[in-house]
Amino acid sequence: MLSSRLTLKDILPTLKDKRVLMRVDFNVPLKDGVVKDPTRIKATIPSIKAIFDAGAKCIVLISHLERPNGVRNEKYSLKPLVPTLEELAGRKVTWGNDCVGKEAEELCAKAEAGALILLENLRFHAEEEGSAVVNEQKVKAKKEDVEKFRESLSK
């Protein structure tokens, strides 16, 4: 089964002038708004560089951090990762205050060549995991909301 999967090496020749959406694991430890262990961020840098070297127009990074239970909680924002990512990637990172919706879609659509964009925590939305905790009750995300969420991510 695994032999039928594509690797980054397989798709690099197809990325010239394209906007690339890249799911990464930036679930890193933070303390007082500072990345304490950048190992997971470091692990993405060779792939990011390879994608840009292949001629991609820009890269949009999406990730989760912890389990905010489908609601926005600044404690779990990915924004504190921006300085570390900029340092490791050796380029400016554009911050997106959400991962879906009109603002995120416009930010990604208008990205300039060479842009590296980090969008906000996917798990701020119940649709990411399929449920949220509201008033200490688990609430399942509606199927149509999950579809809209996925559609917005792909724009």
C-alpha cells in the first residue's frame, strides 16, 4: 500500500509557480509566549526549502497546537512561532489571524512570490476534529460546516 503514496520528491517537479498548502506539525512547547523546543519546526525546514527551490510561488503552512476544543483560545495561538520560524527558514513569515474564512482566503490568494504564510491554529474550529466543547458538553460539528471548513482551506 505505501508504495502507491507520493512523496515530496515525487511532486516537486509539479510545484513551479504554484501556491502550496502544507500541513505541518508545529505542536511545540511554549512558555511565556516563546518556543521552548523548536525541533518540530526545524524538521519542516528542509521541505520548505525544497518546495521553494522547486519554484513554488508561495507556501501556506497550517498546523494545530494543543487541544483548544474547537474554540479560539489565545493560549494556543500559533503566532508566537513566527519569530522562530523566520529565523529557521531565513525569510519573513506572514501571519494569518485565522486559517479559514474570507481574510485567510484573501491573504493566501494575494501572496507575493516567495511568501511564507503561517495560518492560525486549525483546532480553533470545531470542524478540524469534528467536535467542540461548549459549556462542558461535547458538540459535534455539522457536516455542512465541516465541508465549508475544508473548502475554505483549499482556496
